[in-house]
Amino acid sequence: MALIVQKYGGTSVGSVERIEAVADKAVAARAKGDDLVIVVSAMSGETNRLIALAKEITDAPSAREMDVLMSTGEQVTIALLSIALEKRGCSARSYTGAQVHILTDSAHNKARIRDIDAARVRADLEAGRVVVIAGFQGVDQHGNITTLGRGGSDTTAVAMAAALGAHECQIFTDVDGVYTTDPRVEPKARKLDRITFEEMLEMASLGSKVLQIRSVEFAGKYSVPLRVLSSFEEGEGTLITFEDEQMEEAKISGIAFTRDEAKLTILGVPDKPGVAHEILGPIAEANIEVDMIVQNIAEDATTDFTFTVQRNDFDKAKRILRAVADRLGAREILGDDSIGKISLVGVGMRSHAGIASQMFQALAKESINIRMISTSEIKISVVVDVKYLELGVRALHDAFGLAEQPGAKNG
């Protein structure tokens, strides 16, 4: 008998009919003898509806009250799913995050889980019940309701699986697994049977929207096997697990990309110790995340400093950089908000040379100019004009043979 934690997102529970379908899946899992904990999100669109209601009253509602408001969406879903299970003769019990004491810090709207008291859940499982838990929420040490941020139900599910020592955490979503790249961009994209935590973490941070980054971090830290499955069709999905010899055969596991990049350059800054902090310090203080950084030193004792930010932070970052430029006596500020980032990801890079040159050659064949390059042990990222992004993804997918089955040609 296995203990399985399942998580269903908003589209998977977006209507009463979809909730009934989830109940059918749960009954089938119980028939196999598995113990089952189900974590659910609010019904599709419900969280946005609740936020809009608050915004009708004020543009600046308090973070604490927003958590109280937003947490009600999941409460509806857990009750409806439990009712559907009971209708099918399957004993079930629903709990909010506070009721199972998912203890978080006090950072409203983006809280982090500190501890889980799984005693009530264990008791229900031993009594033969399916336990249905509200995702995305918890409670702080003062008894305040907290929420974990967008996609937080993934983290709730992984944290519950870790606390219970579950055999597997299954994330049901509107896709049937993790693909070598987005099939909407490259129709030849192939579903992966397996991928490492490390690779999935890179894919998530580089633009893949399949899983929330924090949930993958949590799963890797606590050794929780994760499986991404479709709510709408049968299949084995993609298992996210530890690296093994089979995975090392492939150089590249996937291609992630994001269109939401912007680039800023400050020219002619004095080349002196601490100048990077003088440039990026004010950017960080404004809660703007910096991604790639390139610094070029000229012969006249000045430096040109380039970095990328998310496109929706571009105007704010540019205003801050102008003030920095005036203070440092920089020559000029340049900006470009029409760039994208393409990233190759694969643990096999560690033992294969020549990946970068093969990547650059494939892009050159399509006359795609590379603006910036960033590398790590298992990824290579390049910045290109956003109009060439999809062409670049397809070219690299072909160049590295990602449409091929494992064991076939790979670059």
C-alpha cells in the first residue's frame, strides 16, 4: 500500500463537473489500496475574482485581509470535493491550511512554510479516510491566515508529502508532463519520462511554467519524488527525481525560454572597486530582480555595465539607473525591452564538451545574433532579439535532436 499526495490546480477543479471527475480518480486510486491526501487550488478564476472585489473597495487593501479573503477560494473547493467523495461512498474529511496547522512565517501574500503538524491527517488516513487539504495557505504563530503566493498549492502538496513520508507527490495539471520545450512553439517537442530536480529547478526558473520553483526546491531538499500528470487524460506523466546513469546519456534535457526580458546598459562608469554595488544596490533596494550581468572594461579606466531585468520592471529600473548615472558621471544609458532569453538545460553538460559551440553554431545558421551569454554547470542561456526567439528555440531543438527518443541521435 502506497501513500500518495495528489494536487489539483484551478483548471482541474474549475467546475462541479471537473470536481466530480477528480472524485472519480480518487475512488479509483483508493480501489488500488493507496492511501490518499488531496491538495486543491481554488476553482479557476476564483482568486482573481476575489482580488477584484477587494480592488472595488480600495486600490491598497491590507495584506493581512487579502490573505483572509483569498484563502476562502480553496475552502470552497475542499468542501465540494469532500461532498463528491462522500456521495461515492468514499469517507473523506476536508481541512483548511490552518486546521492542519501548516505553520508559516508572517509574510502575508508570500509566506513560507516552517512546519506542519500531520497528526490529524495521519489519524484520518488510519481511519480509512481520504484527506482533502486547501492548498496555498497556512497560519502564522499569531494565528493569522497566510497565503503562499501564486502557485503555492504545489508547495503545500510537496510539503505535506514530505511531512507524511509519502511515496510520491503527483501534480495534476492541464499538461500531461514536462516537455523538451513548449509544444506551442515547437510541435516536435517530446514529453520527458524523467527529469532531475536540478534540471526542473533550472527549467522553472528560466521560464517553464509547469511547476512553481519553490515546490521543486522543497521536493529536492526533502527527497520527495514528484510526478507531473494530466487531469484530463491518462498517462504516466513525467517523474522528477534524482540523477541516474540513464539521465546522463542525454546532453540536453530541455529548452526553456522567456519573452519577458529587458536589457539596460550604463556606459562610461568609472572603473573602481564597489562600482557594481553602486549600480545594482539601488536596483535591489527597489525589489527589482537582476538576472544576467556583463561588464566590459575600456582602456580609459571606465567600464560599461549591462544587466537584464523582467520587462515589467524596465521603466522603473531605467529611472533608477538615470539617477545612478548622474551620481557616477556616466556617459550614457541604453535600454532595450524587446529581448528574450533561451536556455539549454541538462545534467549531461557536465560530462560533454562543445555544447556551447554547438548552440552558437545552430543560432548562427539562422542569422540570430547573441546579445548576452550566461553559463552554469547544467545550463547555457543566451539573450536574443525577441522576434527571433521562437526560431531560435526550434533551431536548437533540432540541433540537439530533442525530438528523438532517448538512445537515438542526440546532437
